[in-house]
Amino acid sequence: MSDDHDPMTLAAPGVILANLEAAPAIRSRTPLWRRVLRNWSVRLGCGALLLLIFVAVAAPWLGTIDPTAMDPASANLLPGVTAEFSDLSGATFQHFFLMGTDSLGRDTWSRVVYGARVSLSVGITVALLALTFGALVGVAAGYFRRLDDVIMRAMDSLMAIPSILFAITLMALWRPTLVTVIVAITIPEIPRVARLVRSIVLTIREEPYVEAAISLATPTVKILWRHILPNAIAPLIVQGTYVCASAILVEAILSFLGVGLPPDIPTWGNVMADGRMQFNQFPQTVLFPGVFLALTVLAVNILGDGLRDTLDPKFNKRGG
């Protein structure tokens, strides 16, 4: 065959060079962070959550009055009222009560803003602790067959106890502090994370590249760190959002029932508990913290749904 009929000789050198330069661009994939940010659920949930975090961080500036300051003369003021307020030091000043006051004359807006600090701190801390310990337990149960039955039966025993009852029991035994609340909420969440990680590890352990690493006498720690854990990060991130939302709700329930943090610490559950006896006459004391609680949980759940749709390969196949 003559060289004149060779397609490579018929093509111009510039065209060949352009094709070679364009090949890597065709093979490249969209970065993960761009695919995540393209999801409207991620943008909406992350934006709302960042706004709530800003409110919590800026509580000393947004909360115009000490949330524990009481003035019985200013009790049960309606939202949007400007009235005279006298704090414990004897200082008297005019103040605009955006959300009114409770039965003890405390500024509801300041208590709600400071309550965001407690709720978000509990939710984020519980999520991090539950993911850390749950991942360790799940990896141990899924990779080491001899430990599987013992570990998972213990996890099943913990899951058999309702999380609320378990937390109430621990709070009754220990002193009600922020650390106690975090521990009481974290322990029931660990088995759920452990079961998720175990199922992932059982699947990955049978992959050819893992079996090849085992046959080459690769250290176990290296196999877990390089092959097992990276494949579990995406599901763990999604699970962490649901754990965070659940922890925020459980903390509010504990405080509302009076077995959570002390009443002198402003939390959304405590604020609603203080106003429940006068809900018919003054519903704003329960309404405003309830709205903040619902929006926070909704934002975290929307963020989790968006991350699941983006990071889960099954949902990626459905979407595209």
C-alpha cells in the first residue's frame, strides 16, 4: 500500500497536533467539587447552614442583651415592642424586642441566637465523634472476620435501645453538662455508622486489588488506609449529615423534657420548654426557637440529600 493513501500523511501536521492536544481534555472528568456545587440541594442546604453558623458565631454581637438577664417588669412582651429593660446590675435602657420576651422577662431573640451555638456545637461534635468511632468499629468488624460476630452483636444490642431512652438514662446517671449531652447522644449513633462502614468493607474486601495486596503480604494498616477507608469516605460524609440533624433534634428533645442542659444555658429546647405553659397566650416563645430548629434540621437534611445524589454512584447513573 502506498504512503499516499495513509491517512496520517493526508492530514495536516497542525490538525494532528490539535487532536493530540485535545485528547486529554476529552478523557478528563469534571472535578468532584464542581459536581457537588452543581447540585441545587447542596447549594441551598450549605448556604442555609453557613448562615446559621454565622448567627451562632456572631451571637455576642447579634444578641443585644445577655440571654440570662431577667426583668419581671418586661415579661411576656409581644414581638416588635420597644420597652424599658432593667438588667441585674440596675442599668435601665430602652430596647427593641424583636421576638418579645418570655415569662421571666428574658429577651427571646438573644436566647434563640445563643441557642444556635449549643445546637450546632452538639450536632457537629456528635457527627464527628460518631463517624470516627463508628468507622473504626465498622472497619474492624468488616475486615477481621473473627471479630465480626462479637462486635456486631454488641452493636445490635445498642441499636435495640431507643436513642432517646438511652440518652435520658445516661443524663439521669451523670451530671447534666454539655459533654454529658454529647456523649449521651453519640453512643446510640455509633452502631448505625458501624453497620454502614461494615457493609462497605465487606464489599471492598472481595475486590481483586485488595486480594492482590493481601497476597503480596501488604501490611494490614496500609491496606485499610490506602484501599478500604478511601472508598468509605463519601458514604460517611452523607451519613454524617443525617447524624448531625438527628443529634440536634435529640438535644432539643432532652432540653425540652428537662433532662438536658440546665435551664440557665440557653438552648432551643430550653426556650421552648419555658414557654410551653403559656403557649396559648404567648405562642412566640415556642414558635421562634421551633422555627430555627426546623430550619436547621431541614438545611442539614437537604445538604445530605444533595451529597448523596452527587457522591453515590447509583444516583449518578440514574441522573446521567
